[in-house]
Amino acid sequence: MTDTETHRKIKVFNWILRSYIQMILPPMGFIAIVLLVVFGFTNRWNIQRTEEYLAFNARENLTNLVRHESIAIEKQLLGIEHATRFFQNEVGHALKRDMELKPDDAERLSYSTEDAYVTTRDSEKGGAAVFLSNLTEVTESQLSRIAALLSVEDTMKHLLESNPLQVSLYFNSHDSLNVIYPYFDTASQYPPDMDIPAYNFYYEADSGHNPSRQPVWTDVYLDPAGHGWMASSIAPVYTENFLEGVVGIDVTVDTIAKDILQMDIPWNGYGILLSKDGTIMAMPEQGEKDFGLDEMTTHTYSEAIFKDTFKPEQFNINTREDVRPLAESINREESGYFELIFGGREQIATWSSVGGLEWKLVLFIPKEEVLQISSTLASRMRTIIKIIVLGLIGAYILLFIVLHQAAKQFSHRISKPLRDMNQMLRHIGEGQYDQSWKELQVEELNETGHQIVELGKELEKVLSSNSLLKSANNLKSEFIANMSHEIRTPVNAILGFSMILDKQITDVQQKQHLQTIKKSCNTLLSIINDILDLSKFDAGGQRLRLEAVDLAREIRDIKETYRYEQERKLISIEVSIDDRLPRYLLLDGIRIRQILLNLVGNAVKFTEQGSVTISALTSGEGSTPGSVKLLLIVQDTGVGIENQQQKRIFEPFMQTENQNVRKYGGTGLGLSIVKRFVELMGGSIEVESTVGTGSTFTVTLKEVMSVDMEADFFSFTDGENSSVEERLQHMAVPDISRSILSLEEEELKNNERLSREVEEFCTREGSRAINTNRVRDFHTAADRLLSIAHEHDAGSLLTLARTLKQAAQSFDLTLIRRLLQEIISISNSASHAQPTIDDKGEIYE
């Protein structure tokens, strides 16, 4: 290896390494920094949004939860109210009865050591306890009333068992008589001279506190019966307007705390129940810790109590400084949400009123529990960022090492093989196709070298055979054209003689043979036409011949073409034309007709029952002004096409597999020709089919110009509307080659009236059409000339008028001018005048 080659290798290495570093490391470093910054901001934003979402979600969940639980508590307490009302009615009815004590009840009643009249033991079946204060004298009427009250023991028992929140039922009279269920030793709990009307569980139901006489709830108080702190649902019992006493159902605070507040509160929260004045009626153990209270749920009297006994002030949130803002919000709003620092941590409080009882259920949730997911996510994200940064640093170091080694290896291996390949390609470009390649260790370079060698060989073969292919293709096209002509001549002769014989032969069997001959000849001609069309496509000889086509009329004519098959098979052929389609469209009428005939013919052929539907629709305007998107759809209920066959049916000579050729016939050229005609028009064709259900062929033409045959919609001038003419030329409108039949002067000379009307036509409609170049005037001239020819039965003039009409429909300006000039020339010749038409198309004498 020379010094020069060594110098070149080092230079390539340095260039490759420098390029790697410049092109890879800075952009990647910039991208990494941007990604880290974006990741950091996005992470922070996500955490903030997460915290907001968690707080919002917690607020919604807690608000719904406290509302739900408040409703549940309300329902349970309302149930107790209903039981109180029922108990009120039962006691009221009992007090109206005069009764005597049962022997067992009379035996249980006795005076205590302090002269209170009480039950000394429980009944065998479990009954109520009776206490009559020593302030009241025991009389026969009192004993009768006690007997009446003890008659509702069973009712009291059933009511108590109906609700687990209820701990006792009682009746307190105006003269300090107490009947309570279940039984307990009243003498040991009640003071002997207890004045019952002085207690809140009595006077809160009197007329002054409860004029409606409906059940009401007391505040939390210390139960004289020894059940501890409780609330009572109480209701007055009247005899007319006299307050006989008060019935009540007790619910202990301990029961409320156990049965009501043991709800499933998320985030380690808990609930408390407040009375209408803000007193904590019940709370769980966690609440006692936060509030610094010992919940007083049990109590034993060491001495008689006097009047009301309520919970201490520290149980009222209105008197506590640590929750004063929360207490103010609770007093102000029926339900709400509040955040505060309480119990040494941030907490979320949400509350809701318990119906019409003026109690409130309050839930406390530690805020850190709600945001725990966000905190965990933030910690993990910080760890991930550290790992990413360290990973990027390590990756850059590793990448630099890899780039250095890659540049070194690449510079060693690529220089000379690339020069050799370049030299080989240059030789191939110069015509030296036979090249050779030396084996290399690098597999990819070695393979590329061999491919270049093979490329030279293949290119030599292709170039040598290209001329032969062109020659063979030309010979094929010429052969097909000649053969089609040679075959048509004898086939047409056979058809002609068949028609002659058909008129002369009367034998039925021979006529059937002739029909077979004619049918075979027509089939053969159809095959020849299809093959010739394919040949023209291969040779590039197919061109569009655009004209104004009444598409709806063409479709109806095609329907009539298959009327015989329709009636023979008893199938229906339906036509659907979109109202939005213009009447006249600029199309190749012959090709459109051929497309529809092939598609409808196949549909009728393969449909044994049901229907064939021909639809012409538009899905809106095209991109070119004045154009529409045309959809031609042929749908049948025939045998259908299998999925794997649907892509192959448009190939020449291809028919669906398992097709009964004897039954359906055909060569497999129809759809291939249809597809090529559609593509020639710049469109596409698709098929959807299900075996046994039917097929749908859809032809889509995206840019079809509409033609207004009545309006003066554009003018073929060199000025303002030249773009229209250019667009028509771009759409490959061909010269329409037609033979123009000369109008014999004698036809005009022998008919003076005809000559005069033709002369008037030339000076009016003909002159106007040439001078204005307007399509509407071309059609007007053609229609006027047709009218004149029909009126006078002028055969050659009629032929000329029809040719003019056809030229106007095809927008063939050259042919129109030639026809009009010929008519004017013959008319003036007949009248011995010689007007001419100048280069601009204007007539002068």
C-alpha cells in the first residue's frame, strides 16, 4: 500500500469521524436536553394536574359519600320516628281503656324502701318495668292506668326488635309515672321523688315545645335509666287537649357510633354525627384522638340526677377554637367542603344535613392520604430523571467510542470498493456491458459488485431484445387487424345469406339451424370486436370521442335492450337516476354505452331471479368548474363472485373459476375492456360481491363536464372563455371525421320555397352561429335546418342537418364551420350569389 493511499485513508477516516460527530452528537445532545427539559416541565405539570384531579375526585367522592350516608342515617332515624308515631297511637288507645292488673303484674308491683311504687322483678316472658314517683299517690285509677300501659308490652317488644338502633321504649306521664321496656331495676337507677316532667325527654314534647304533636328528637343527654349518653325520639300523648304523657324510643350514642358511623370511608377517614346545636353525638376512636376527647358512652349513677344532663362543652364544636372556622361553615351551609389543619395534620372535612332532623354528618379525611399517589409519582419521576441523565451520559460516551471505531472501519473498507464500483458503472454507461468483480471480505460490497456485473449483462440482453419486442408487437397488431378484417368479411356474408335463407325456408328445424348459425356468427363478431379493442389498447390507438350525452336516456335504452331477457327470466331491471345530475354530460357516448352494455349484460346473464339495478349518481362537484363526480353502479342479485376471484376478473381472457361455460358462455374479455375504457376516461372501477347474494360494480369518473344545451353557457372565442376550449382540448376531444354529403343545387333550384327558407337560414341562424361562436346558436342553427329539411322532405339537406346537429353536440368547431360554409355556398350558388367567410368566420358579400 503506497503512502498516497495511506494518506487518503487517514483523510477519509478524519472526514467520516468529523461528519459523524458534527451530524450526530450536537443534534442528539440538543434533543436530549430539550427532551429532559420538556420531560421535567411535563412531569411537574402532570403532578400538579394529578394533585388537582385527586383533590377534585376526593371532593366529589366525599360529597357524594356524605350525602349518601346522611340519607341512610335519615332513613333509619325516620324509621324510628315512624315507630314512635305508632307507639304514640297504641299508648293513646290503651289509656282510653279501663283495665285491671294481671295477677302476675300485681304481684311484681310493690313500694320501695323510699315509698316509690315500682316493679320488683321482671315477668317470666320478659316485660316492662314500672316506676311511680313518691310524689304521686297510688290510687285505683293509677293502677288501672298501669294495667292499660302494661297491655302494650308485646307492641313495645316487637317495636324494639324491629330496629337494632333502638335500645328502649318508654312512656312518662304528667304525674311522674314511667313504664319502660325492657325491664331493669328502676328503684336503683331513678331517684324516688323524680319529677319526670322536669326532664328534657318529657318537656320537649309538650305543647310549648311541640305544638304539632309530631315525633321530635331530643339533644344528647345522660339517660337516667343507666344507658349512658343517648338521644330520644319523643311524641306527646293527649286525651283530647290534655297532655297525658310522652312516649319515647331511645337510641344510645354508643349504638349510633357502632351501627351508623362504621361506614367504609376511603383514605383512612372517619365520620362524626353532630346535633342541631353542634354537639358531637357520636364519633369513632380516631375522632376521639383528633378532638382530644373520651367519648362518654356509658354511665352509672352514684346518686340521683336532677333535670337535664348534657354532654360537656368540649363536645360542642361551636365552643372549640381548633375547629371554629369549620363550625361556622357547618352552621352556615347545609352541606359543604372545607380544608383545615386539625389533629396535627391537614385534613379535608365534608358534611351534609340529615334530612329534617337538623343533625349533620361530618367526614374527616387526611389530605396526605388523598395526595399519596401524587407524592409517590413525583418521587418516582425524580428517580427516573436521574437514571435518564446518567444513562444519556453513558450513552454519549459509548456512542463516541462506537462512532470512532465505525469511522475507522468504514474508511478502511469503503474507499477502494466504491471507486471500483464507480468505474464499473461508468464503463456500463459507455456501453461496455461485460464487467468483472474481484471478491471482497465485506459481504455487502461484494454482493453489490456482483449485482453491478449482473446489471450489465441484463441490460445488454434487454437492449438487444427490445427491438425484437417492438417488431413483434407491431406484427401482432397488424396481424390482428388484418385477421379481424378477413374474418369479418366471410362472417358477414354468412349472416347475409342466413337472413335470406330465413325468409325462404319454412321448415321449423331448418329455421332453428339458421338461428344457431346467426347466433354463432354474432358471437364470433363480438369476440373479434373485443380482441380488436384490446389490440388497439396495446397499440395506443384508443382515443376518446367526447359529445353531449343524455345519460338517463342512454340507460333507459340499455334497459330496453335487455327487455327480452328480463321477460324470459322473470327478473326486474330497475333504473335510478340522481336528480342532481345534469341532463347532458360531456362523455364518449359509444364507450359509455359499451361499458354499460357489458356490465348490465353480465348482470342479466348471471342473475336467475331477483333484480338488476342500474344507477347514475353524483357525489358532488369535481375540482374543475362545471364538472361533476359521476358514479355508475350496476347491482344484481345473481350468483356472486368469490373473494379471491374478484381481483382477477378484470384480466383479459379471465373468467371466474367453476363458471359453467356451456351455460353462460363468454370469452372473459368484456370486463377487461370495460376497465381499460374506464381508465382511458380517467376513472376507476370496483367490485363488491358475495357468493349467492349478488355483485355490485361501481364506475367512478371524477371529472365529467356538464353541458347546458339550452343556456348560453360559454363562447368559443379567443378572448374571455379561451380556457374552456383549452380544457376541452386537454380532454382529448378528437377531430370528428365524417363524410359531408353535398347538397345538390338542383334540390334548391327545383323548390323555390325551400331555396328561400335555406337562404333565410344562411343570413340569420347560420350567420349568427358563425359570428358568435356560441354553442346555443350552433344548436339553434342545427334545429332550424332539421325543421326545414323535414318540412320539405329534402333528403340530402336532412343528412347535412343531422351531421351539423351531431357536430354541435360534439363541439367540433372545424366541422361546424365546414358544414355551414358548404350550406351557404350551395345556397348562394343556387341564387347566383357568392358570399364568402373570412378568416375570423365573419360573412361578407
